Amino acid sequence: MIDGVNVSTQVNVALLKELFEFQKELMSQFINDSLDNKETQISTLNRGNIIDVRA
């Protein structure tokens, strides 16, 4: 426990840190999925088949 800071505040800060880390992971996954999707679209276009593969 940090001296001079009540337990409720420390718990809130810990939860915010966890939430922030989780949000970073979600955004990273979203970006990676988007990049994978763009690569799929580009490879589809490169084959000459113009197909929209977006979800």
C-alpha cells in the first residue's frame, strides 16, 4: 500500500491500468486484423479478381 493514499484510490488506479493495457491489446489486434484484411484485398486485386472481402 502506498502511504497516504487510501485503498479505494489504489484499487481504482490498478483497475485503470489493467483497462488501459487491455485497450492497447484490443487496438493492436484491431490494427493487425485491418492490415491482414488490406493484404487480402490487395492480393485479390493483384489476381485480377475485384472482390470486396471486407467484413
